[in-house]
Amino acid sequence: MSTLPELLQTALELAAAGVPVLPLRAGKAPFGNCTQCANNVCGGRPNMKSAGHCRCSGVCHAWAAATTDPDVLTSPAWTAAWRRAVCVAYHPGAARLTVVDLDDTAAVGWARETLPATRTVQTTRGEHWIYRGAMSSHNAVRPGVDIKSTMAYARWLGPGAGTMTALPDAVRALAMKEPPAVRPAPRSVSLPAHSGGGQCPHRTPVFLERGIAMAEQRITQARSAIHATVYRTFLAVLSTHGRCGCLTDTHIARLFTAAQSKGESPRHCMDAWNNASTTLGL
């Protein structure tokens, strides 16, 4: 009988303690979507038996793949991924935790002067400060500081040292400097209606569906310049359909979901959409 990969053993121990986990490949990146989930055709639907695992056998959807289900963790597809993985990650929000990711010594110094003491974990360049309680995740709330909780993953670097304390208002206040990072789907977006009364006067529904699918594919297949690709794709969609009222919340949610699968935050998605709308005068 073959021995379980060491990382999988660690993952199973965390899962047994109620911490949803997932494997990360080289570069601290999640594994890509399987063929069943490519271009988000599955819709990223959650599996209620876990923290957000898609209904497939693959290690998909980054943070949404995190699970506490040992049957999933030890399935053939996941075991193969663990053998290729370089580290274990976990979904803090699903474990009712928040990680303040301090990326350098300056950020660590700021935290020691500003935030209540809690459990700390050493990272390559800084520290993770872990609090009890979940909140929305936010990047770059100040220089060298990210907040990882819901809809995010953090590397497991050991249990850390110190006593974990409750999530303080000082950390929540950092997020108030930017819009709440809740998933924007579905969201009502106000766009001027054309004389078509909400019907696209120059394109068919099939053309619209094909255009949205192509936009999703353009984003998910991008290998670099993700921010620019997302903005240009949003601009192209809005330039064609932004004035005729045929875009629905579902269409917009699909575009935002594709962008988030490439690492874009909800805030960046909304900023790109608003900037594209402003550029077109919508």
C-alpha cells in the first residue's frame, strides 16, 4: 500500500479540525480547472458537503475548491494533485478566520504598533496575523498588507505562536477604505436603455450569448496582463451591448466570475467595469 503524500497527511489533519484545505502548485498558485470546468462552464456551483468545492472530480476553482471532506481529499484526482503540490493552502473565511498578511518588515512593524496581538505565523518575508472571525477579503489595504478571509486562500505555514484573539474593529476598519468585497453576482447595473426598450435592436440573442462566452474565454485564457485584458474585454462587451439594455445581471456575473478565476478581486472587477462604462460615456 502506497504512503500518502506528506502534504496530503497535513491536509487531512487540518480538515479533521474543520479547516477547509486545497493543494497549491509551484508559484503558490491553485491548480487549473479540469475539462469539465474550463471557462467556468460548470458555473462554479458549490458542493454543499464542503466549503465550496465544485461538482466535479478535479481540483478546481482556487479557494472554492477548499474542502474538509476526506473522500474528496483522497480521491484519485486530488491525490495526483497532492503529489505535484508544493504546499497546503486553506480557506480562512470558511474556517471563521481572518488572516492579516504582512508582506514585509515595515508592515509587521505597523501591525505591532496598531493591531491587537494574536496568533502569528512566520512567512518568507513577513508574518500572518490570524484572528477569530470572518470578513470580506481585501488586497493592499495599506502598503504591504492584505486581508485574507472569505473568497481567498492562505498558505498553511504551521500553527504559529501566541493566542488567537477575536477579529478587532481595527482590521475591519481597514476594509472600509474600499467597497465591500462581496461577490458581485448577481448585481443590478444601471445602463441607459436604447429605444429598443431593453431589446437589442441590431443583434440576436444567439450573438449576445456567443459574445459573452467569447469574452469569458478571452479572460480565462489570458496568461499575462490580466488587469488590462479584463478592462479591454469589459470595454468590448459594453461598446456592443451597453446601450441597448440587453445585458442582464447574469451576463455581468459571468464576466466577473471569469475575471475572479484569474485572481481579480471583486473591487478590481467593479473598477474595470465602471471605468469602461465611463470611457464609453454610459
